[in-house]
Amino acid sequence: MAVIKPMIRSNICINSHPLGCAQDTRNQIAYAVAQKAKRGTKTAAEGGYAPKNVLVLGCSTGYGLASRISAAFEYGADTIGVSFEKEATETKAGTPGFYNNMTFDKEAQKAGLKSKTFNMDAFSDECRQAVIDEAKKQGIKFDLIIYSLASPVRTDPDTKVMYRSVIKPIGSTFTGPALDMMTGKIAVQEVKPAEGDDIPNTVKVMGGEDWERWIKQLKEADVLADGVRTLAYSYIGPKYSHPIYRDGTIGEAKKDLEARAHNIDSSLKELNGAAYVSVNKGLVTRSSAVIPIIAQYLGVLFKIMKAKGTHEGCIEQMERLFAERLYTADKKVPVDSENRIRIDDWELDPAIQAEVDKAMPNVTEETVNEYCDMEGLRHDFLMINGFDVSGVDYTKEITKMNEID
């Protein structure tokens, strides 16, 4: 038995809280249920324009989890999810996603929704076959596939070579402030430019090759419905992060993702289907927390957007994506000139960014609380690991690490 407290090192939390993760997932579910009532959303069974059978690749945390929750609990969809998590034992904790998935499946069952979660490497053909077999067993065809995978490594199914992604600038060293979200301390951090195979390796892991392979194999197996849509998630962000992100190695991978979206879109035309990249808002994640400039930018951004009443977390963002982009009354999906869905519109609003521009140069360790939403950053950082979640008694001793209330 133990009372679990967060173990944090340099903007990385290395443990999780089972009850906190479960409660956060339930809180997101409650939001989706409330939005269904508020918007008057009708499920397909109720005669509404809504997804029926949804596959979420990368279903356990962040945008993937929020997408699955929105699809299931607002739109009434049955879902299959895939993620690769460290499972808990009685004495050892699992990853946050392990508890999120467990909670989702329990709550879906209570709500009379079908859900099946595979704890597998989504990059593998074995995983693809398992999903195809399950779809055929259930007698379903997917009408929505969400691709929300984020991993530092990927093994090519054909060559069995493992590739590693890196977050590096291209051409020159990037120097930027590294804000410690827990202490408010600011250090200057340098990141050396990509070298050798850093760029192609990152594209191999984080680009669109695997997404395209998924859709190809699902289509060949005849488990895609007429009118199927597929989405992958991307980020553009502000000018401050472009050298380390959009114009860096990860940016090259995102550009590959967006290019392959056009290939996938063409391949789905015979099914009256479509493929999109959704460009989402910047949020605190396990990866973004350690990228120089990002934490400080998000702190400034959150403070400004909360004052304007336009700040969104994962579930708010994905619910709006479904309700105001994917499943609109006219059945049309609004896109930009590159055929991308822009749900980062509130973040990159010129008026918001103008205020960000005014604040960013003024952020120091002395003024960090004035210009940054430090409380919000800390909360989001802790919450993704199951800490600082409302409704959880953190003084309670955990007797079994593989169970949730």
C-alpha cells in the first residue's frame, strides 16, 4: 500500500496515479455527455449525422483519447482503439494510457457502447491484422479512422529496421528559453541541428507512411464503409517555435503527413471517402513539455486565451472538431487551401498572437507569474499523469496498482 505522489525531473513526470487517470477520463466523458445535451447532438441511431464505427489509432491519451470519447459519448459510436501501454501489476503502476483505456472501456460498457482496445504496436502489420479480424468478427466497417500516434521509435514492417525520431532544428543551432513548469525557473537551452539520418529517420517515424499503410490494408480487407473519413493530427504553431518545430525535423515529418493525406484522399474517392489533416492547438503534452520555447509560449498563450474565454483543452478541442468541422448540418468539412482542417484557428487568431508578441519578450523569472499561466501549466502537466485532478483523494493509499474504482 502506498500514497502516490508525482515524481518529476526536468519537466518529465515518471509515474502516474491510477485513480487520477481514471477520474480525468471520466471528467472528459462527462463533458462529452453534457455537450450532447447542450448541442442537441443526435446519434446515428437517433437519425443524426454521426459516425457509427470508429477506429482510433493512438487512443490512450491526449487528442486520441479525446477523439474516442467524443465519438462514443456524444455521437454514440462503437469504437476500436489501439495503443501500446505498459500494463500495471498489483505492485507496479502502468502508464497513464493503461488506466485511461481501462476506464474508457468500463464506462463504454456501462453506456451500452461497444468498445475493444488493443494493447499492441500500432506500427506493426500484426496489429493491423488483429483490427481487421475484429472488424470482421463484429461484422462492421469503419466510417471514421483517427490517426493520432506519437512515438519516438517505429520498426518498419517490411525491413524490420527500427527508426528513431528526434526534435532538432535544421541547419543551425536553436537557442531558446526552457521554462520549468513546476518551479518557474528559466534556463537557456541549446539544441544542435539535425545531422546524418536525423531528418529521414524522423519522417519515417512521425510522417504519413504508416497512416497510408493502415488505410491501404483496411481498404484491401474491405472493412471501410462508404463515405469513410480519416484524420491525422498535426501542429503548426507560432513563429517562436518554427525553428525547432515546424521548420525542424518534426516539421518535415508533419509535411510528409500532410502530403500523404492527398494520396490517401485520392485512394478513398471510390468509396466516396476523404482524408484530412487536422491542425490542432498547442497543449501541454509529455513531448511538448521538454521542447525549448514551447512551455513559455504555452504559458503566455493560455493566460491570454483564458482571459478571452477561448482556451480549450483536449476534450473541448476534439468535441468542437467533431461538432463544427466533421459532422455539420450541411455535411461539408471546411478546409484551408491545403485541404487541412484548422481547429487551431483560435490559437492563431491574429489578435491573440499580437498579444502573445507583446508579452513574450517580457517574460523573466521575476515576471513569469505576471505573463504566464503557471498554475494552468502545472495543472495540465500533472493532469496528464493523473495528478491534480478534481474529485480525487490523493491521501488515499493505493492497495492494488492494477485496479481503479
